Amino acid sequence: MPFKSLQLSANVLRGVQAAGYTDPTPIQLRAIPAVLGGGDLIASAQTGTGKTAAFALPILTRLGAHGRARVLVLEPTRELAAQVETAFRDFARFTDLRAVAVFGGVGYGNQRSELKRGVDIIVATPGRLMDYLKTGEINLRDITILVLDEVDRMLDMGFLPTVKDIIGRCPRERQTLFFSATVPPEIAAVAAFALRNPTRVECGVNRSVNESVKHALYPVALEQKFDLLVALLAKTDFDSVLVFSRTKHGADKIARRLKLANHSVAVLHANRSQNQRIEALAGFKSGKYEVMVATDIAARGIDVAGISHVINYDVPEKPEDYVHRIGRTGRAQAVGDAFTLVTPENAGDIRDIQRFIGAKIPELRLEGFDYKPMGAPRPPEPRRQGGQHRGGQPGGRGQSTGSRPSGGGHPAGGGQAPRPGQSGPSGQGGFGGGQRPRQNQGGGFSGYGGRGRR
Ligand code: AMP
């Protein structure tokens, strides 16, 4: 069914066409009629599914023409707030509707003048919105549509009390749209408090990785992780690489060491100032920085075209974050590659990820890298000495090994990693049936099933 059968207004349809969309995604097909109908909605859908347009297009249609501030969208991060506001502006380009993004870390001046000009849609992070609510520069009495986006992330970030406070300040007669990848009991409680007879749209937790991404594990001893990262970068023909660290401190350390190894590096995490974050993203998008080191929360939802590789320096804590991270590459039909550095300590996490995505991830070995024996997993963190962060430490000596080969792909030389979107318990690369181009021989690390702590 094309967009034009979805009862969107003519001007919004023109905006959709100008954005280059031809067919609605599944969440758009299901959510747009529900939102146009005026009722509440609870949708489990993640970034990458097209959920922004799923709420923005019907909201713009319902608003019609410029008036008072009638829509509030809450986002967990500044980047998402900026991205969602841009989407609203793009789709609204043939209307006179106005959107503003309100988030912390930047001055108040521009946001204040936009607010004074009069806006229809406010896209905000909770903290900065509270500042304006306290000064009276924003009031929510005219809000008719409230969107709570990425609610599970808001929970992770400790925003829920503020979010509840904000919901309480909105008129009771309103439409509420609720988006969350998962709905644990705390979130179900907020949904019960905020929503009335919602339509449920279950796009399910996205367990599949984009079909155009090839991914692989690179087993390595903890003390060699950084050396292997540098060697992988040296042997990979990449355009732009996103490196994930579990911690902000770890991200800073990795970035420092990569700079010493002559890479141009940007860092994105919540302790960076907003201007630093804007500069990092803009520099990464423009190609000024070839590598960006980021934490999960900071990178959540960022939509950068042309990321050729994702490297998980640290294995993600939650299996769904693996899918999120890998989703940063291979967008828009480009082929991307994703490497995950794994130490024996990560065996349990890897097993959980494989179970979650329903596929075995092949293990590769970087040729020419001087692997040290891996030995047994170290004891769990509380007993570990020396204050290392839990994702391991980028503490090895940076070394560059060899030059980058042409042709991209995985640098391991042996075999092709499967495209995980094709896999599944019954598909190619399913449990036990995954292609293993080059089995690791360096210390009994092959196979995660049933081994490891947890
Ligand atoms: P989102 O899940 O809203 O972050 O969207 C993920 C990406 O998909 C963004 O780059 C959108 O511009 C793009 N997108 C969303 N809906 C469509 C569509 N119907 N057709 C093509 N691209 C889309």
C-alpha cells in the first residue's frame, strides 16, 4: 500500500515524496491509521524501523495549519531530539507548521527566540524542558498530542520521575503515543498511567540484523584488545568506523590511544559538552574524523549515512544493543561490516546475543596478528584488580600492523561472514550451522554454547 492510500494530507504527502520515501515501512502502515484515528497508541519499535515518520506524518496531518504549541515529543538524548525535529521540519516543508528542538548542553538564546516566534511542535529532552516549564517560557496547556519516544532508554537514563512530572502537566484530554523497544513492568506502569485504551502495535523486538551487514567475532586476550583494534583498522579498507565502548571512560581512553596511532577520531558520550557532541557528529558525517568512539546511549538512534564498519571494542551488555549497534552500518543498502572483539570473559554475553538473534556469529582470526594465548576467563569484576573498567581496557601498546588491503570486507582473509538478516533458527547460519570461516586456534575459545559465566 503506498503512502497516498494512508489518508495523509496533501502537503504532508508532498513532504514524504520530497524525503524520497516510496512505500511505508510495517510500523508506518500500522501506526499511521491508528494515530490519524485520534486514539492512544503503544508501539514496540526501535530506531531503524521508520518509527519517526510513523508518528510525525499523522501528527502533521492532524495539526493542519500553524497555531499554538500542540505537540510535545519527549526524547532521551539530545541527538535524538535534534534528529526528530529535523524529520518534522523535513516532512512539514510544504506546510506552515513549525517545530523546535529543546535540549540541554547548548545556550538558551536560539531556543528562546524560536519559542517566542511560536511553534506547533516541541521536541525536547526532559531536563531542558523542565527548565522552560519552571520559568514559564513553555506551558503545556495547549498540548493535544504527547509522544513519549524511546521510553526504555528514558528509564535507563533515570528520567522516569521527570517524565511522569511532565505527563502530569499535560492536559488530561490528549492523544498519547508511546514508543518503547521493550516494555518491562516499570514502563508498563507508566503506560498505564499515561495512556487510555491504547491501540497496540507490536513490531516486536528487532532481532534481525540488516541483511546487508556481515558480522564476525574476533576472539582475543583481554590485554591484547587494543592492539587487535589497531591492527584491524590497519588491515581494513574502511570509509568510516564506529567503535563502541561500554563506558564513557573507556571511550575516552580508546580515542586517546587511537589518536596516538594516527587516526582522526571523534568521541561521543554523555559527559561531552553539547558543542563537543555536535562537532563530533558533524565531523564524523563530513569525513573529518574517520573513526568515532561512542557509548551505546550516545549512539542510540544516530543516523549517519555511510558508516562502513562497526567495531564492538566491548561486547554490549544487552543483546538488543548488539542489534542496535550493528544497525549503524549497512544502512540504505550499503554493505557494512561489524567486528566484535571478544575475550574469554565475554563468553556468557556472546551466548546471550547468539540466542537473541537466533544465529551463531562466526569467529575470525586476523592473519599476521601476534596472538597471545588466551588462557582461562578472569574472575568476575568485583574480584578483579587494578580498577579496570568492565569492558576491558585499551591498555596495550598501539601498533600498526601492515597496510590496508583494498576491497573492504573483513580483513581476516579467510571466508565470508554470513549476512545475519538471512539467518535464524531455521535459516542459514542458525544455531550450530553458522559458517565459521576460520576457526580460532589460539586457546580453546571456539564455541560459546553452555560455557562461560552467568
Ligand atoms: P527511524 O526508525 O525513524 O529512525 O528511521 C530510520 C531510517 O529510515 C531514517 O533514515 C529514515 O529516513 C528512513 N525511513 C523511514 N521511513 C522510510 C520509508 N518509508 N522509506 C524509506 N526510508 C525510510
